[in-house]
Amino acid sequence: MNKLVKAVAGTLWSTLAVVVVVSGLAVAVVVNTFDLSVTGGLALYFVIWWTLLFAILPFGVQSQAESGEVVQGSEPGAPSAPALQEKAVWTTLVASVVLVVVAAVLPLSGL
């Protein structure tokens, strides 16, 4: 799965395409299956996606000091290779699953 994510996140356009398509599919499933409005599904997905992004960002990060390649004038604790495109794809995949689970559980809460 990791190799597939790395291949998909190879370029900015392929990353954006995957994010848009998977996000759209997840919102469409939630809207059609759980009787949620489109704006409600998009709003819920937006909140889940951003929350998970900040949870996923620290995974696999190696600082410049740890890698031994400190760029002059930068913070040694700054990431040497943040892999933001891969993390955007991972965030999208996880957020889509979480969205479906949350939309399935939401009616049980009585909200």
C-alpha cells in the first residue's frame, strides 16, 4: 500500500486528482447512504480531513539534524524531507474511512 501511495503522490497533479476523486467518492457515499446533505457531508469531511492531517504530519519525519544535512540559515529541527504529497494522500484515505464511520454512528447519537 505504501508503494502505491508513493507512486500516486509522485506529482502534484496526480496527488490533487487522488484527493479530489477519493474525497468526492466518500462524500457521495455518505450523502446517498446516510441521508446527509451535500454541504453537511463536505463540512464534516473538511473538519475530519484537517484534524487528521495534523495527526498524520509527524509520522516518518526526520529532522535535518538527524539526517546530518542542515541547510545553512534554517532551523536544525526542520524536516529534511516532509513528504507532504504522500501525507495528503494518506490523510485523504484515512479521512474517507473515518467520514463513513462517523456518518454511520451520527444517527445513533440522536443529533
